[in-house]
Amino acid sequence: MAAVSDRRGGPAVLRAEIIAVGSEMLTPTRVDTNSLFITEQLNEVGVELWAKAVVGDDRDDLRAVFARALERSDLVVVTGGLGPTQDDITRDVVAEVLGLPLEEDEEAAERIRQRFAARGLRMPEINRRQALVPRGAVALANQKGTAPGLWIEHDGRRIALLPGPPREMKPLFERVAREYLAPVARGARLYRRVLKITGRTESHVEEIAHPVYSRWLEGPNRISTTILAVPGQIELHLTTRASDAAGAGAVLARATGELAAALGADLFSTDGGTMEQVVGDLLRERHLWIALAESCTGGLATSRLTDVPGSSEYVERSVVCYSNRAKTDLLGVPASLIVEHGAVSEPVGLAMATGIRERADVDIGVGITGIAGPTGGSDRKPVGTVVIAMAWRGGSRVRTMWFPGGREQVKFFASQAALDMVRRWLIGPDA
């Protein structure tokens, strides 16, 4: 890779790569969340993350991944593997690949001893390993743990080694970004806008959006676009590089306006906000109150609404009416209606929405009833069938939907669709 120079003549940092070390992150029980924070910090100083990897506690594997990263990236950030035990291999492997001997940093060793002493403990001899640093590296004091971070500049590349626990990693990388990266980044930072769409598949969104965003790939205000399918929605991530926030904001606002015109009411958020935040804002602005009656979702739609601070200004109550008796006792749904049409039916869904609205004496009532699975379905009403209804003073609407996936996924999709039904009614009768 050709070196790029900054204003002072040294190589600038343009592209970064993250390596998360730890066999536990290759299991279903642990997820690498550090890279999300690191990416945000990199973007703040104008460095683009273009690759990341998770590697187990294996010397050969880490050696291969780290060596490859050095070949193609200006900055390599490694998290984890800096502890005192034999399976903490990061500092050893990095020193080996760089051809640098490990030397004890006396100040780092003393900080570790003092940390143990402050707790009335003697430092185990094994912890001296954490004070070993590749020759020429800068040891970064860790105020939250024993393992210091390390900053290395070698053959035009920059390497940051950071402890794995987020509470230790975050303040250390903030220092790295501020003191070591900001002076050698390209100057312009990355700005991002996240748009969220519901009611359409990823391919449908791409079909509509591509003719719009394909025009942005050239010119001085280039915008890169990424489309992501996540549960219950499609996301469009717009990214541009600019030297000032106002200029970037204007560019992204124009792009957002073009996409909003093309996507219409299916676009529910232009600032990364969640469905529950958008619905909550609309209810608050209109001074409306809502109550929900949930069966198959078990209160999930209400939980999402009340996750938003200030939701007591528009959420009046919620009833989880899982059984048929609960639907009758708590909402007044006629037992004969359930017998005639079944608990998962549009007449029952409407009766649930109407019943909760009248009993709560609110502006909007929502009813959700369905079959989340994995059992309980039939040929006529398969698992994933959900009825969503909404009642207001003077009107109502109801829809039968089918959602794929397991029980948890069906419940989330149903809660998303219910909140979206409310959103569309709030923004206009034809939405």
C-alpha cells in the first residue's frame, strides 16, 4: 500500500482494521461490541474502518491475521489478549511479527503493583507479564484495570493494543484517538445518516433507492450507501466525508430528501430513531393517549413504547390477555365471537382494540393476537399468523399478517407491525 503523507510529512492514517482476540467471542455466548465503539471514535477523526476480524486464542491464527492486517491497513487496533495468563497471547504475537523484543516497562509494572496494593494485596508474579512491551512501544496507563494499552509506530504503520473489557478499552482508545490519531488523520471526518424503512423487503428498497443513490457516487460530495436488512426493517446508511459538520449536514439532508420522496410513508426514521421513539414523538406532539391489549406478543409492544423516556405522557395502560378467558374478562370480547371465529381472527382483534380503548378511555386502542409458535398452527392459520387491530374514536382498522421465523422473531415482527400501524394512522389516513 502506498503511503499517504500528512501535512507534517509523516504517513497519514486513512484506513483502519480491528482484530478482536478471544476464543470466547467465537461462541454463541459472547459478542464483540468493542468494535462498534472503536468505529465511532475512528469516524470522529476521519479514519475509515474497512475490515475487522475475530480470532481465537491461537498463536498461529493471530499471527496470520495480524500480519495480513499490517500489509493492507494504515492502523491496526487489537483488543483483548493482554491479561496475565498463558492464553493472553496478543503482546507476544505482535512483538514476534514486528521483530521487536519484549522489555519490561518499569512504570507500568509499578502501576500494576500499586493497583494491587491499594486493595491490600500482593501483586502475583504472573502479572509482571502485563508490563512487557515491544521495544519502542508507548505504554498507556490503564486506570480501570491492570493491563496497560500499547501504542506502536513501526514501518509506517500504527498499532494500538487494548485490553478487552469495554470499561478498560474505551477510555484508552479515546486517548489514542485524541492524542495519536487526530493529528495524522486526513482532517475530514466521516458523517453518517441512518434511514429506516418498514413494510418493504431489502430487494424492494434497493429497487427504489438505487436509481437515487447511484447519482451520488461521483462528484465532490460523494456519498456512499449501505443497505442492511435487520429484523422488522431495512436500513440505509449514508456516509460522506467532510471537513465541517454544517457542510456534511447539508449534503446528507439533500440526499435524505431525495430518498424520502422516493420511499414515501415506508420511511419511518431519517435520524436513526427507533419505531417506538417515532411513534412516541407523534403521540406526544398530538397529545394523544394509547392503550394496548396484547396476546401473542406478551407485552412486547408496550415494553418497547415504555423503553422511551417520557412515555408516561402517552401510554395509559396495557393488558396481556393471553387466554381466551382473559380476553373476555378484561376486555369484554364476547366468548361467542371467539368460538365462532377463533382467538386469532380479525373480529377478535378488533374487539380487543375496541375493548382496551373503551376501558382505558383513551384516544387509541391496539389489539394483537396471533400464533407465535412453534406449535398451535393449522393449515388455515399457520404459525406466524398475527392479527393486528387499531381502534380510535370513530373508526378502526385491522390486518392479518404472516411473519417468518421462530417464536422470538414472530413476536418482534408483530410488535413492529403494530407500532407501524399506529404510526401510519398518525401521519395521515392514506399512509
